Amino acid sequence: MNVHTGNHDTKNCESCQLREPGMFCDLPTTGMEAFQSTKHTSTYPAGTFLYFEREANRGIYVICSGQVKLSVSSSTGKTLILKIAKPGDVLGLSSTLTDTPYEATAEVLQTARVTYLRAEEFRALIVKHPQAYASVIRQLNQQYESACEQLRTLALCNSTTEKLARLLLRWSKQGRQTPEGTQFTVPLTHEQIAECVGATRETVTRTLGDFKRKRLIALHGANMVIPNRRALETVSGS
Amino acid sequence: MNVHTGNHDTKNCESCQLREPGMFCDLPTTGMEAFQSTKHTSTYPAGTFLYFEREANRGIYVICSGQVKLSVSSSTGKTLILKIAKPGDVLGLSSTLTDTPYEATAEVLQTARVTYLRAEEFRALIVKHPQAYASVIRQLNQQYESACEQLRTLALCNSTTEKLARLLLRWSKQGRQTPEGTQFTVPLTHEQIAECVGATRETVTRTLGDFKRKRLIALHGANMVIPNRRALETVSGS
DNA sequence: GCCTGCATGTGACTGTAATCACGGGTACTT
DNA sequence: AAGTACCCGTGATTACAGTCACATGCAGGC
């Protein structure tokens, strides 16, 4: 539970500026210069937190590299993972726009370079450079659609089997095609996968075991291969 | 399953223009005139549909009066109600911005006056009048936060009892205070309430019965009274 | 009146997944 | 090497809610 403030770094963060569909790429030169002069880029090691749920908003965080886990928790300790944020994702956007507390907790999973922009500076920037609105809307839209997809998985699937199959299919979309099938890496423990689909660690272990036995997936460490997407789609119920 | 196209009506729809926090209220006079000249306002009776999930996007719908149910369904017939849209809400915004199929199905619950704006006209309008961006962002934000709240209810609550208590508390926020407690109307059947919290009709009936027996709620027709919010918050687990 | 349709109430049974408990594996520390 | 801390795998038990079935109540239409 250590909050790491990160090492501030005024050097340019190339991947932040150029990543697509990233934030601020719609800015004209003058806007980009303003952005460059106000942002702070830092490196956060795994296990550190960018912010916590319900904490007062400070500003937005743009991920340059690494992975950040976004989750919400109940008072009883139950946790739901909303998203594994990747480079190009903007965190805290919604709460910064409305100046409300952070919706979720952001924990670094893999050492991450993150650009931070203070709330007032961010708001001033987009007011001054309305071209940035397009990026803001794009990001908000992505977040909304992602939330809808998770709602569908959680509420419309009848069994944990279906939910898990759906989740794997969703993840596999960012994977690469190989002769053996779609391949991608799952940087999460069974416990964390369970927190993505609203199940327990044990049922995830059992269900993944089932999938392996039925040759729906193959696992080599954190590397997962789906030999036949169609087969997995069938058990996912669509 | 009858799709009602509505009776087009070029008269002004006062509640559309003035409702807060509504769409287009940030428009300057010239923008408002453009909006007035391109929109179409119609009346849709209960049971008709504005659009269906996965249907190609046509444009946005702004609710002037009445109530519209937004839901998603699975191939197995299971349904999740995302929202009961009220006057001032904008439907189809996200998919119109990205020009993707409608995310949900919009069914009229109570006879509704609805303003429709074609996708191209809407996009042209906001490009020409960037002041409208503020409204768009406000609406998207509301939708995102609403989805997050529903995710929390579905995934973090342990029992249907907790989910239902949470739902009633959420609804009661738009209710009015009376000497007997917080009062509001529930225009949904048990079946539909079940579709809000991912449960079945029978468990909703039983759980509501429990709540009545424990004097956590009182029902007179569609009128619900929560005499003691604190008590209901306790069973909701927060 | 009666009939039909729909919402609600309730009982009995069943099944999926949560819970509890424990053993084995790997990695990193001292 | 011993010790600690996680992960992962798996069995036994339990319970919550889904499913099926049927009774009741209530509104509208004829």
C-alpha cells in the first residue's frame, strides 16, 4: 500500500505524444508546446498506486509504458477489476472533467512511465485549445463502451464458464495470430482474473482447467494460445 | 415489437431546449437556430421502440417527456436494463459520435415526446459550434458514471438483497422527502426490476416481500416509501 | 357477468459456484 | 538449507438463487 510519487522527469515522453489513439494528438503546435511545458512524466514501479478510489481528484495520468490496474472495491473487501490500462490510456479523465473524486483505484502492475497533468492545467488546456475536445470525447467513449461490454459479460452470461470465455476472447483481440492460433499474454493471477468476471479464485482455476482439458486454450506460463476461437465463442454463448 | 416512427412535429419543444442539464443549452443563438431548424420532434406511445441494439446508427434522440427503457439482451433471451431514461437524457450519443451501431435497445415505457437529430446533422452542428462540446462531454460523463455505478452494484454486492437495496436507494435520490420518508414511484414490474439487478422475477418478489415485512419499504401501488434510508443502507452493505 | 392477459405471491426442488480446508509448487530472503 | 510468501490445484460441504409449477389478484374487453 505504498504510494509512490514517482521521479519527476521533464524530458519529453515520445510515446505519450505520438501514441494513437492518444490524448492531445489533436493539439496544434502551440497547444502541444503548452502541454509539454506543464506535464510531468515519472516512472512508477509495480505495486505502487497512482490514486485511490474516492480520493479527491488531482488530475489526469497518461500511460506511456507499462500496465496499470483499475479497480473498485466494496467495504466487504470484494474487488472488481474495471480495466488493465495500457500505453495511450488516460486515467482519471472523467473525474477530472467533473472535478469529483476518483472513481477507481489505479495500481501499477508492470513498471510504468506515466505523464501527469494537474486538473486545473488540464482544464485550462482544453478550454484554450478546443481541438483537444475530440481526444477527450474519444477517450470517454472508449471508457463507456468498455464499461458496457463488462456489464454485458457480468449480467448476461449465465455461468462463470461463459464469462471467462468472453473475457479471454476480448483479451485475445489484442493478441497476434500464429500457426497455433491467437496468442497473447495474461499478466494476471487467477485471483485477479476472478476479480475481472466477479467470481472466486477457485472457480477460475477450475474453469481454466476445464478449458485446457477441452483444448479450448493452451497455457505456457503467462502465455495463452486459443487454437480455435470459434470453439471458445460457442461456450461463451454467442 | 412495432416500430413507431412518430408524428413529426416542427413546433418547438420547450422542455428540450430548456431542460438542465440538457443538450445544446450551451449553444449560442445562431447555433440554437440551426438546431431548431434541423431537429424533428415526435410523440411515441408506450411499447414502441426508438431503436434496437446492433442496428445501424441513425442519430441521437433527446427525451422531452415520458420515460424510455434502455436495455441490452443476450442471445439466450436474458436482458439487462441499463437505464430508465428521463426528460433531458440524450440517447444514442456514444454510437452517433463514433458512427457505430446502437449499443442498446430503446423502448418507450411511458408515452414520450422525443426530439430526433440525424447523425450527420448532429456531427455538423457540434463541429460548427464547439460550445456544444461541453454538453456532449457532460452527457458522456453521466453515462459512464451511471455504468460504473451499475457495475459496482452487479459485481460487488454479494446477494440479491444487497443489489436490490442499492437500486432502491439510487432511485430514491430522485424522490421527494415526506413526513413518512423518501417517496418515489417505480414504474417497473418485478420482472423489469429483476432485469436491472441481474436477478429473476421470483427473487425480486421475495426480496421486496422481505423488505416490506421488515418495514424497510412500504408500497402503495407504484408508489414506494423508504421510511428509514439508514436502515436500507445497512442491508445494502455500505 | 365472464373471460383473457398480465403481474404478483409462494412452495418445492435443483444446481452452480461460494466457502472452507489443505497440499504442492516456485521464488525470493536470510 | 530453512523459512516465508504467493500462486495454483483440488476435494468436501453449503447455500443462495435459479427453475418449475401453480394459485391469487387485478384490469380491460366483450
